[in-house]
Amino acid sequence: MNKKGLTLSIVFEAESGNYGEGVGNVTSLKKLTRGTGDSFTYISRQALRYNIIQQMGEDRTPLEVDGSVIQFAPDALISDYPEIDLFGYMKTNKGTKTRSAVARLSNAIALESFQADTDFLTNKGLFDRYQAATITEGKEQKKGGNIAQSEMHHSYYTYTVTIDLDQIGIDHNEKEISVSNEEKANRVNALLQTLKFLYRDIKGRRENFSPLFVIGGVYDIKNPFFEKRIKVKDNKLNVQTLAGVLALDSHIADYTKCGLIEGIFDNDQQIKDTLSPLSVAAFFDFIQKEVSNYYLD
């Protein structure tokens, strides 16, 4: 099977998607700081992986505990469980076996800097109900009304997915494994379909991670061409940078497509003139057909 790599870089809009360790009563967002001093929140690749596998319905790979470490069961095979086929494993029971991820995710990094906004929270509603109930019942009242703060950030985010298509269904630790080409196509396309409608439940909210803009394709060169190349400033997508990536090699330009939800970015017309985008739905239809053609033709 010819070596092929699929890569997609996606832009979505979301609010406060991943919290880290808090300090006192303040819940902090995960953040990175650049040399300019600007901070950018991010949603970790582990968080994205968790939501993807859950929404694919593939969070069913059996687990075991080796000492104090929870890991995939030693008899769990990639032929039976797409989760470890796509995202790899490490098993230390009965000797150490590892398989690198075939589908790799970057962190989803904000495209607009964090400005230290916070949300002030209390449980006043419950406390008022508690007070009213204790007065009615003549019970002794206890202290309550706890307060807390959570950092908030509403931004565009971007992340990249890369998949080694020729490594799906192959595990060098288990040479007798057999996965049909039809099943390989189904697994990759199920992942793509999940990315198309991805969301995340956090702190009572459901954040929509569906793409507003996506660019990529299936290539002979395995490289995440558009990772860290997507920028947004003044609500405008920096199409010159993306055009520069396309100009690196005719192979990139020939096999790249992009998808756009219109009416979000202020330079929609420039995006259309420079990149000739499809709709996001048409983009995913095209990529899924490319995947099916690779495995089934």
C-alpha cells in the first residue's frame, strides 16, 4: 500500500474549553505564553482525544491495572478496538509493548490572546433555598454562600490532525492481525465525521468545536503543512500565510482543499478569491471519498 498521509487544520470558536489546576478558589485555564508576553489559552490534545473517542462510541477498549498504572488490557488488539488502532497504546503487563498513535492531534491553541477575564460564582440560589427551608422548619442555620472565580476566555482556536493512512490496521507487535481495507476506511471516516460535529461538555456548558474553517488533504508527503500557519487578526483569517504554504510545492497545492462557514470572518471574499473554499460539509465529503478511494480502489 502506498504511503499516504492525511492532515487537516481546523479553526473553531469556543469559550473556556480546558481548565488546569486551580489556586485557592480560582479555577485557571490552561495557557501558553509567547515571547511577546501574550498568553494564549489552549485545549490539550488529551482533552480532544477524550471527546473524540467518546463521541465515536469507541471508549470501550478493556483496561487493566499494572501496579498503580491504569492501561489497556494486554489482550486488547487493534483488530477489535479502533481506539488503540487510531491512538496507540502502551502495555506493560507481561513485558512492555508500545504502538505509536497513527492519528495524531495537536493542542487546540487560541488565536486571540487571553485578557484575564474572570467569572464570579456563588451558590446563592441554593443558599437562599436552604435559608428559607431552615426558617420554615425552625432549624439552626449554618454558614454557606461560598464564592469562587473561574478564568474565562472566548476565542477562535486551531488544531491539527494528522493520520498515517498506510499504518491503520497494522501492529508490528501482533503480526497475525488482519484488518480489512473496508474497515480501515470506516475507522478513518468515522473519525473525520466526529471532527465535523465535535463538541465538549464542560462546567454545565456544551461547547461547539465544529469547524468554521478547515484546510488539508491526502498527500504522498506526510507533513502537517498547515499546523501553526493559521492566524486570525481583527477577525480576519491570514490567507497570505496559507497561500505561502501552498506555494511551497505543486504537490501541496494540487491536493489541498479547504472548507469555510461563510459570515464569520470579515474577509470572506478574500478567502474565496485566494483559496476557493468549498462548504465545510462538501470539504468533509471530499476528504472521506479520498480516504475510501485510497483503501478500496
